[in-house]
Amino acid sequence: MPEMKKTREGFGRALAELGRTNPDVVVLVGDLTDSTMVSFFAKEFPDRFIQMGVAEQNMMTAAAGLSLIGKIPFLSTYGAFAACRCLDQIRVTVCYSNLNVKIGGAHGGISVGPDGATHQAMEEFSIMRSLPNMKLIVPCDFHEARKATLAAADVWGPVYIRFGRENVPVVTDPDTPFEFGKGLVLREGGDIALVACGVMVYEALQAAETLAGRGIDARVINLHTLKPIDKVLLTRAAEECGAIVTAEEHQIYGGLGGAVAEVVVRHCPVPMEFVAVDDRFGQSGTPDELMTAFGLRAKDIVAAADKVLKRKPERVF
């Protein structure tokens, strides 16, 4: 069994690191200090920590103001509140002026579990990547969440980092490369490309193992940055593999699959299949139950791969 750790802890630990090295970093939270794990920063730097309470829209505007006086504000709340409740403030106040605000969207996806549909944010990818100036990162594990948060501080302008609630498999290590805007090939292969983000990276790696047992050599791409997207890596995968399956813990419309398809159809059209939440709201249950019920398992990626390989052309030009 792989090591299990929370991506939100990687976010929290990175904020504390940033606090030690950059005096301009400030952190705001919407009544969720422990849940979003910004408590690490709050304990070390109480004079740079602001508890805004249940006032997420005000928090977003306050962060915008702090950025205008040279601070680097990181704010954190649940993704359901950050991406949906605060959309007007993000769009008009933050993105329109390209302000240097960093947003931590916690408890994203179906794997939040018992919190139910209202707290299971599965629309953030489509919302955030549609906004001009916004950047979007979806780390796959603890180490990548830490690196993504550190990288966000060095990228000018709005950045949205999506992370989950539960322990998830650790598939990278402290030395695994992380470059903002660049995907990472975790497994080489030439028969099909499995492109995933977040917790689905582990499922894609498991699916690749199953496919290998059938003689199918699957390339696994961790596309942690959805915007800006790595067009070069995706085009090469389409050219060399000839078929693609995307996997995401998000709605099927406007998410990772759509973003990859936008690149592929322009540069090297190949057959694609999409593993995602199929146009429905979440429900209460354990994370394991919900990931299975909503078709977000390695077996679902394998089934999608079997389907798309039947449409794969003999030669890709």
C-alpha cells in the first residue's frame, strides 16, 4: 500500500515555509483554520494571519486590497465557497485587474464524502479556467501540493489551487520535479495516453498496471497545471500514442477532459474518452463509496481505454 497523506497538509506546510522566507505573504481564512490547515501559518505568524469568519466574499475583496499594497495574500476556504460563492469578486475584483491573489480551494471533488452535494465542489475547473488571467493548479498528492503552493507565490497574478480533504496516495516524492505550467510523465508508454490530475493520477497509474498485464503500454501524464496548459506535452502524447483517456474528479463538462480536447483537436486530433462525474450532483457517503459509485476508479479508466483503443487509427499523422 502507498503512503497516504492529505494534499491540504501540503498546502498548509508550504504556507508556513513561505511565511519564514517572504515577509509579504499573508494568509486569510473563512472560519476554517484547522480544516484548510492554514493553522501551521497562523501559529507561527499570527500578525500576518486574518480570520475573516463566514464572510468569503468579503475575504476575497480584502485579499485584493492587500495585494494592492504589495502583499501576497493566500486565502483559503472550501472550493464550493471559493469558486462559486465568490465568483463575482474573483472575476471583477481579482481577475479583471490581474491582482496577485492566491486562492486555496479546499475539500474539492466527490471525495469530501459525508459533507454531501452542497460541499462537494466539482465545478471549479470549468469556472476558474474560463476566467482571463486566472491560473489553475490541481496537485496530485502531499508533495505536489506543497510545491504548487510555493510555486504560486512566485507566479504573478491570480492562482487557484484545488486540493482535497482525505488522505490520498503519495505518488511523487520531495525530489520529483514540479514546474508550473508543465505536465509530468510518470510512466512512459506508446499505445495510449492516460492524462489525469489530482487524486485521479493514482487511479491512472493503477489502470496502467492493469493495461500492462494485457500487453497495452500506457503513458501516464500528471497534468497538475490545467491553466496554462502544456500544449507541447499533450500534442506529443497525441502524436505518439494515438489515443487519449482523461481522468478527473470533476464534472465532465468544462474540466480537464475539455481542456485537453481543446488542445488535441487543434494540433493532433485523435480518439478520446473521458472519465469524470457525469453531469450530476454529489451525495453523502464515504470517499471510497463515492469514488466507486461515480465511476472514478482505475477500472473505469481501463474500460475507457478499451473503448477508445477500438477507434485508434493505425497511423497518426
